[in-house]
Amino acid sequence: MVTVRLPGSLRSFAGNKSECSMDGATVDEVLQNLTKQYAGLRFQLYAESGELRRFVNIFVNKDDIRGLHAGHTNVRTGDVISIIPSIAGG
């Protein structure tokens, strides 16, 4: 099991949970399982094309997956996936 940490802005789509335990061998598998369990998260995380939205940043432990193998990044039991939305403003 992998722990998925959700920011406050997404918790209402996941039963007000700050963390969820999910199965999966890769980041993509974990996120797919997460959005199957909490369907409201799908639109928040994924564009209609099926790609992760640009403003959604995903980290495995402390590493940004864009510097790893993106969604194909392997995960192991005990890893933590953090979903961090980008913050814009001026």
C-alpha cells in the first residue's frame, strides 16, 4: 500500500480525507485506483484527454515525478505520493 496525501482543496472529493492508502505498482496505477474509489477526483486531476492537468504536481516521497519517469514511476509499500496543486497569483 502507498499513502496518497491530498491537499485541502481536494479533500472534499475524497470524503474529507487528508490521506488515503492505495494499491498500485506505479504512480499511474495508484492514481487510477484513487479516482476509481473517489470519482470526483478524476476531473480535478485529469483533463478530458486523460492526461494529468498541468497545474497538478505529483511527488513520490520528496521527488517530483517529472524528474523521474512521470506516471510510470515505480512505487513501493511505504512510499508517499503527494498531490500538490500549483498556486498562481500576483
